[in-house]
Amino acid sequence: MNLAMDIDNLRLRFKTALLILPIFFIPIYLGGVYFKIALICVSTLFFYELITIINNAERKVATALYFCFLCLSLFILKIAPDVAFGICLAALVVGSILIKLVYRVNFWFQAIIGYSYLSFLVFYQIRLQGNPTDGLISIFLVILIAVISDSFGYFGGQLFGRKKIFPYISPNKTLEGTLFAFFTPAIFIFFLALIFEVDFNNSIIYIFISIMALGAILGDLIGSYFKRNFNVKNSSNLLPGHGGLLDRMDSIVGVGIFFIILDQITRNNSYENILYFWR
């Protein structure tokens, strides 16, 4: 019975994936205003799922503040693109402190605003800042690492999982599955490079890929922590068979954040732009 249910769920997931892939990937490919509109919609849905999960009494205030951050960041990103990311992050930190002082809200109130806003800011920075081709390949790399990590982590855990590693946050996660999630992206991309004859002549690239895979694991854990604290299995029913955007995007957001961190580090030392390995 469980096997039949698993097969039915996989079929539903596959059908949903076929439907949503063009909706997500066409704006990513086109970039520009198409990507901006799509990103605003996705981050707003992301925010809506989170505010619904925590069911905070100050939902209207949270929504107003989130859109204030969003509008402010769009303005800053347009007038000062070179330093916008740092300014927006500073605005988020200062704004969070002021929110805490003025409204005396709990941690979750600030967390959902910060997490949703950060998801917008990170992917805007990756896709739309700098060379358009680099931005396109970068965002596909982020998604690829997250998908590989999630998929192999799941199947590795199902096939070989024995030891629970995060029982209070994500009861189904195992040590074996987590190791699969950490190591397989670098291995998978290594073989992809061989097949397509891409010359990755610097081993540090694979170290960076593994670090970003760690971002996928941590992102997934943050998503699980959100849901576990409020006793929900899925963030919503938006994507049949998958759950909600949080269920599918948590690991991608984690990889995106780690990508930005590594990119900023490498721009300031001898490995400048090493993440843009296709150059």
C-alpha cells in the first residue's frame, strides 16, 4: 500500500514538475523585466506561505513592512547597482532592529520578513547584476546544485539511511542521506564536465560546489525548522505532490546565499571570479 502511494505521489510530482518548469525557467532565461516580475511574484508567495504558517497576529504590519523593504530595494538596485546588495543588507539589519524596538514582536515575525526579502535580494543579485550570460549560468548552477543535493540526499537516505541526524528538526533525515546530499553535487558535476568536455582545471571549484551543497542542506533544515515549529507538513498545497514554494525553494535559497558569500569572498582575493568557471 505504501509503495503504491509512493508511486502515485511520484507520478503527481512529475506531472506538476512538467507544468511548472516552463513557468519558472522562461523568466529566468529571458532575464530583465520578465525575471524581475517573476522574482517579485515568487518571493511574495514565499512570504505569504510563511506568514500563513506562523499565523502571526500582526500579519498586516508584516505585509506592509515586507513590501516596504521590497520597494526600497528595487529603488536602490536601480540607482546604485554596484553597492546595492550591501546597502540592502544593511537596511534589512537596521530595519529588523527597529521593528523589534517599535513593535516588540517575536523572532518569527522578523524571520519571515528577512527570509522572504533575502530570497528576493539573493536571486536578483545572481541573475541581474553583472554580465547577463554569467548571471544566467550562475542561477542555473545554483538550481542544479540544489536539485542534485535534494534528490541524491532523498534517495541516499531511503536506500542506505540508518542513523537519524536531526531528529528534532527533520525526523526523516539520516546521516547517510546527508552525506549523499553533501558529496554528490561535486561528483555529478565532475562527470558532467567530462561528458561535455568542459575544462575545470582548478580543483577549488569542486570545493566551492560542496560548500554550496552544504547551503542546500542548511536551507532544507531551515525550512523544516519553520514547519516543525508550527506543526505543518507542507508549507501549502500550491504545487500538488510537492507541497508549497518553501518545500521546493528552501534548499535553492540556501545554495543561493552560499553562492553570494563565496562570490563576494573570491572577488576580493587571488581567486577573483573563480565561481564563474565557464570563462
